[in-house]
Amino acid sequence: MHHKAILHLDLDAFFASVEQRDNSRLKGKPVLIGGTKERGVVAACSYEARHFGIHSAMPMRMALRLCPDAIVIKGDMEHYARESGIITEIIANEAPLFEKASIDEFYLDLTGMDEYFGCFKWSKELRQKIVKETGLPSSFGLSVNKLVAKVGTGEAKPNGIRHIETGREKMFLAPLSVKKLPSVGSKTFRKLTLMGVRKIKTLSEIPPRLLEREFGKHGVSLWKKANAIDDSPVVPHHDRKSMSTERTFAKDTIDVRYIKEQLKKMVTRLAFDLRNEKKLTALISVKIRYTDFNTYSKQCRIPHTANDKTLLRHVYALFDALYQRRQLIRLVGIRFGTLTHGHLQINMFDDTRQEVRLLEKMDALRQRFGQHIFI
């Protein structure tokens, strides 16, 4: 029986690395990508900027206080998405099975390749190929499951590689801080610290029942992670290029306020799906069908986003431009196209930190209680 071999590959400081590659004057400099407005947020930053304690989702004002010499760039999601597509193609041509976890992060299932190529050697060659063809740095972790491979990548960064050999997973995790585990956010970390739990080894020795009492279902998951247990599969990559929804009214209507309420609900649902799938859209279409079945649609291109407020503003503008006939409406539809992988919280170049936090909290509640709670 083959031991599993899972490779986690992550592009280092992806947005900033693209900018530094394209503009030699930025090489070796602290670069911040993000909102240039007074209340903007850092979407990404170079490793040189991280030395000053800057991180993504930090208010731009605070980042510039920490490093006044940092170079701020607005960022270009479409350019980054194209670069990500090139790397995805390289991986697709080489890997037997891979999952694209975000715009700059991939999992590859290399199980069974060892007897032919040697997984570690193959992984190093793939990384070299990416550097040669794109000029972009990356790091990887190779282990028996996604969890340990991902933590391995974190330990290898920047521009490094890590192979955690079969049977050594717990030994590798043991001395690391619990905050190195995926899904341990600042709140969980604070609570674990108050319990005297700082290292993964300590966490792995706590009875799962006790962790469940303190953290609910998440407690059992924490125990499993601390013990290097993870059987989540590598989900084969297939890219949805668009998502859409439409609503046929029970009774044809001319009530614009009611129609806009329905549009708002539709946008809220679709935007949540976008964020849930770690995707952003750059193309919005709105469709209306009149009582006589004549159907009209209008679309507009926008900077990549998954923010309800931004999307709704464009949807309303498209509807207002479309609704010229003042005739009863039978159906409305919304479609988000040109989807690309990316995290809302690191790509909303001009949104404030408060808005990002609010959306994250609302999404967490939707995950827990269902979509309907805010609709």
C-alpha cells in the first residue's frame, strides 16, 4: 500500500513578487499592494515590508507608520489572475491530480509516483520549471496529508522547500507554535494561550473531550490537527467561469422598490458563494424579462471583488439603465463572470478594515446558521 504523498505549493508574496519581477526598481524594496485611499487596507506586501511587522489586512495608514519608505501600489487583480492562470497551466501539464486552493496556492496528490520518479525530486523540478517560465518564487511542503504539507510550506518560506518524511509528522509539528496550524486565528490562539497551550505538542496531549467542551466541534478538529491527522482529499481542479441566479415573480410587478429588494437578496447570496469558494468577479450582468417575454440584459466590467456593497452598487446601476419601458416585469437575473481565485480580505484594495471584518463575521454566522439569517 502506498503512503500518501501530498505537495502544497505556495507562491511567495504573490502580488508583490509579480510587481517586483515586472519593475526592477522595486526589487529588494518594501512594497505594499492595496488601497491608496486614506482608509485603505494592505492587500499584500513584499517580504521586505514584512520585516517591519506589516501584514495583509492591516490598515494602510498603520503600515506606512511602521515603514514610511514603503512603496504603495494600487495593484492589478486582472494581471495577477493572468499570472496565476499561467502557473495553473504549468501544474496542469505536469501533475496527475491537483487542487487550486486560491489564486496563489495549490495542493498536488503525488501518491504512487515515488516508485517511478521520487516525489521530492519531482516537486523540486516542478518548482524550478515555475521559476524558469514565470520568474516568480515559490515554496513547498511535501508530506502525507494536506495539513502537514501546508504547515511545512509555512516553515519553508520564503523561497524554500520542506520534506516531512512519513512517520515524522507529529515530531515535525510538536515544537511549533499552535498559531502555525491552519484555522487557528487570533481568538483561538488567545484562548489556547490562556489555557497554557502554546506549542502543538501540548495541544496534541489534551483529551479531545476537553477541547470539545472549550471550543465545540472546532475543538475536535484542533486535536486532530495537533496530532497530524487529516484525511481531506485533494479536490480535482475545475474552474467555474461564472455564477448566476434569477427570480421569477409570483405576480408581474412594476414596484421598483420591491424589485430592488429582490436584487439585493440575490447579490447577498451570490457574493457569499463567491467568498465561500474563494473567488472574485470582474464582470456583472443584469437581466430583466418583461410581462410580454421580451428579455434585455446589460453588463459592465469592474475591478475584481467579492464585496456585497460594491457589487450591489453596480447591479442597481445596470438595472436603472435597463429599466426604460416602465412595463410590468416578470423576471430579474444576475450573473457574475470572469471569476478568479482570490481571498476577499486580501483583495479589497479600497475597502476599510471595518468593512472587511464585518463581512468576515457575517459570513461566519451564515456558515453556522445558514444563508437566510441576513436575508
